[in-house]
Amino acid sequence: MPASLPELPVIRTLGGCGGTLVSRLFGALPRTVVLSETNPRSVHLFAGTLNPLKQLRQWHPHLLEDVADFDDAEIGYPPIFGDMLQRLVATARRQDRCLLVRDFNYADFIGLPFIWPPPGNFSLDAAVAQYLTPRAIYLVRHPVDQLASLRTHRSLERVLSAERFVAGCELFLEHRLDGPLFRYEDLTERPETTFRDMCEALRLPYTPEALSRFCEVKTVTGSLARAADTTISRGAPLPGAERARRELSQAPGYESLLHVLGYTA
């Protein structure tokens, strides 16, 4: 990619990793706008909740001036999505704001039941290739807790096997570029240090106030079951964790995945 292309800060995650919390933290930074769980493959999922145009109309209408003529359906086509996003980045910069995208990589690398077989590439990167340079961080979690968390979503409960989950994680990590990897557990144990490092990696100005103001941010998608929490913590054990642990222990590639992510069984 040409070095002259503007940078786009991106959070990459397969879901179930505390992405909602991280989005709220970034949303609590001054003059930072987060587009939540979006890429060309996600814009038509969940009744359009992940469509960036719908999010803008609901939460950030002041940024619509250069993208209001885009149709909600057409941005599912990567070249149109990329054109829309680069205009949005330009509008945000004119308004002295920074746009950050939380990517929906579940659709890219795990897929089911939305997409099958999974495409195995970053659809966001395909969309912005001519317009923007993604600058990404990668958010992960212990696979047992991540799988259990993903299965709390009704649409995934019966279809997401341990084998498919591990294969998707492996594919996701194989396509990881140069961005640093952050573990959800480190964020809950050392929030100030970890979030500061996240901001530095994305070249966003860190402000410690975000660690207390994040609870005021509601302009994100994802699980808001803990929206009332005023502190950052890991939370109670998930009810499906033991089932996930048993099934993952039998899944091909699981031990290798743990090693790559730096976890123990």
C-alpha cells in the first residue's frame, strides 16, 4: 500500500473477547468515534445493527455530510464500503475527530451460521486497499472463555463447534499482520497499562479519564449485560465454560492455539 494513504485505526477480534468493553474505552477518549463491529461482510447481519450508516444516523449524525447518499445495502460490496469509509475518515478529520473501526472478524474467519465456508481474509482490508492503511491491534481471550462467551449468542449456541472455533482462530492468526496482540485478561488485571499500550499502538492519545468514563459510552454494539459496571473486571465465570473446556480439549490444534496465544490449559 502507498505510504501516503491515511491511517485507519482498527480493532480486530473474533468476538467474545471483551470487544464491547474495549470499544467503550476508546469511545471515552476525547473526540474519538467508534464504528462498531463492522466490515463489508457484517453490514446486513442482525437486522442492520452492524451497518455503519445506521450507526451514524443513530449515534453520530454530524458525520453524515459526505456519505448520506450511500445506500445501506450497497456498502456490502467492498469497493463501495471502502469509498464510503474514506469519505467518512475525511469528514471526521475536518471536524477534528478520529475514526476507529472495530472489525467483525467472526464473519471473515469463523462464519457460521452467517457465511459458509468462511472466506478466510479480512474483508475490511479488501475494502480500503485503495483508500486507507489499516493500523490494527488484535484482541484475544483464553479460548475456553471466548467460546463460552460466543455461545451465549442464540444464533451461535447450537452451530459453533469447538473444532470450527479452533480452525477459525488459527486462520485469523495466520492472517495477522504486524499489529500487536492484546489479551482480555491483561486488560482486566492491568487496565491502565494495557489500555495505554493499546492507544500507543493505534497512535491515539491516551487519557486516564477513559478508564472511568467508559461506563457512560452507550454508542457501541455487542453485549451490554455489564453496561452498569463502573470498574473494569473479568466478571463471573460463564456457565458454558466447562462444556467448552471439555470439547476444546478434544479439538485438533487446540494445544498449539494455546501456545501461540500464551495461555495454559
